[in-house]
Amino acid sequence: MNQAALKTGWQDLYKEKLCSPEDAAKTVKSNDKVALSGGTCIPPAFCRALSARAHELKNVLLGLGFAMDFYDFMDPKNKESFHIETMFVGPVERICMQFGMAQYVPIHLGDCPSYVESRGYNIVTSVVTPPDENGYMCRSLFGSFLHKKDIEKADIVILEVNSKLPRINSEDFMIHVSEADYIIEHDADIFEVPEIVITETEEKIAGFISDLIEDGSTIQLGFGGLGNAIGHHLKDKKDLGMHAEVVTPSVMELVKAGVINGSKKTFMPGKVTAAFCVGTKEFYEFIHDNEDFVFKDISYINDPEIIGQNDNLVSINNALMIDLTGQAASESIGTFQYSGTGGQLNFIHGAKRSKGGKSILALNSTFKDKEGNLKSKIVPYFPQGTTVTTPRTEVEYIVTEFGAANLRYKSISERAKALIKIAHPDFREELTSEAKKNKWI
């Protein structure tokens, strides 16, 4: 069927492919590999129907990231039937790993398409918007977790249509009715991440970070309380741009205020460029058909060469711990996988390529352990088994609520001294003693 015929005759195709979640789930066989996509694109009706077949299936591999709901296939009682691989660790994945039901795949998030291809997923799924007048559906908010080429190579494509999903500005995430094998209709409220309360510590950190961002910069922010706090502190800035892995409601506020307008961007000027988004209902309504935003595949957005085409790119990410030589642990505490590599190193490398670029890693100076004891996040050395996410050769600015330290091209001695200055005062003497013991000072 030619393109013109597809555009005019897609309604009949749609009706032919329409089926129940149970019928779509019946296509899965033992030893199959099913890519469930990520976040709000994981199809809930299909997942529940698939879970109900646990007693019939063995050794089905499920690939997903940042799940926003629990399904029975995550239950340890179904361990013989299903196994999960995740490339993006959120709260649900952490619990699944504790259950022994999931394993983390250590990759840069920009490598998601290559991962899916290399693992040979033969069935791919996604939530999509209803078709437009030409029969094209949009994979929307988390569409970047499944690349177009992986959809094209799959033996079976299952799409779950949700009329509540916003249609975002993205050619990369469009998929035609003709490309689906099975279509499920299932309306459900879109998962919302409520506005996270900004702490006093995050306010202080955001203030120091704001001082490092000049008017006309292009920024990359993560999501969470710190991202919201930084957004609040940027309201007096002018002509900012954004090129980021994820956009959230704090970005919406900056766009509305005219702070982010992209007028000084050297790459795709005037546009907020990103790979996925998550937030509130108000935010989803804001980005629906909003041409100020352009969403591209994550392998493109997170490519350091693409990132580096933005002059004055400021990359801002979180860390869990920093050691006195400048190593950053951003994903595990000991052997406990708390998060993932994500796009942190992609954007740090991109900022390094950017003319006038800089990279920032932020963290609270302390945390409280299970017994309520205050502990420092700036440490002489990490707990055994801790993953180094960003090596000390790549680290630039480290920011806590006590200030900012620029470690780029600094000696170990200079680094240790600078980090001790921004550590919590209660731990500076102890850190100094350990640094001297190791002859770093």
C-alpha cells in the first residue's frame, strides 16, 4: 500500500488491528524478549494481561525503565516466568532488584537504542496517542526509550492507545497505524510527579549554582527538588536556552516567564530540546502541541557532539557522594543500586565540548543514616562496592550548601582542600585528618 493510500485508508487498518489486552498478551511465548518501553509509555492494560499469563510462560525477558506502577510480573512468585532488565532505575526498579526480579544494565541512557537492538527484543510495546487525521500516533512523554529502528526490527509491535496522553512535538516519536500489529484501546490517567517541596538546603545549593549560570547560557537540569529550586533561582536570568535529557514543570515556569526563550542558543535556537518529560497534569497540558518544545530520540539528545554544539552549555546533575580526589558516585551506595548512570557523563562530556561550557555536580553535604546519625557525603573514600559514575578526570564544579569548588585541572591536594571547604563544618577536621594520613595534604 502506497503512502497516499495509507493516509486515507488507515481507519480500516486501525479497526482490523484493534484487539483486547488479553489477545495481545497471547502473542508472547516462553523465552520471548519484550521491550515494554519506559515511564508513562509502559502499557498498563497489556502488562496486567501479560502478568495473568505467568502460569503459562517461562523465561520471558522484559525490558523497561523508570516504571511508574507495580505489576504482578514483578512479584517474586513469578520469578520462573519473568525477568526484568532496566536501563533507568527508579523506586519501582529498586524494589524489583531487592526482590531478585530485576537487574540493572549499566549503560549511558543515550545508548538505549543500541541496548534494545543488541538484546534482540522480538516484541515491542508502547502507549501512544490516538491517531491524527493521517493515521499517525505519538509515543509521547517517554517515546525516546524505544527507538524507531527497534520498532521496525521487531517481529510484533503492540500499541496501547490512551486518549489522555498529550501529543508532543516530535517527528521521532510518530508511528503510523500501519506499523502496528496489535492495537489496544485503554484510557488511563497519566502518572504525575507532584511538585516536590524545596528544602532549605536545596535553596542554598540552587543559589550557588545560579551564580555559575550567565545570561544567554543553555542549561540542562534534572528533576526533583533541586531542579525546582534551581528553576526558582533562575527567574532573574535572561535569554536562557535548554537542551536536556528530561524537562519538568520548573521548565514550564521559566518558559512562561520568558526566561527560557532560546534566543541565544547556537543549536536549534528558540526551541527547548529534550528526550523525555514528566510532571503534573498542568505541565502535560502545557506541552501538548507546544511548538516551543522539540523532542528527539535520546541517542541524539544525549550525544556529546550534539550537546557540544550549544555554546555556553551548563550541565547540572546530582551526585550521591564525592571522594576527596573528586570521584563522583551518582548511582550506587556500596553495592546497592540506587539510581543509574543516566545521561550524566554524556552531558559532562558535552559541556566539555561546548564553547564556554561548564559542568556542575550538586549534592547535600550530609545525610542521616538509619540510626539518625549525621554522615558526610564528602568522604575520603567510598564504601566498598560503590560505583564511580563520573571519574575524577571529568569532574568540574562540585556544589553543596556551603559553596562551589572548581576541581578542573587541580591537583589532588588542591581538590581535597577545596572539597573540605564545602563539606559540613562538623566533618572538616576529620576529613583533613584523613587527607593528611593519605598524604593528599
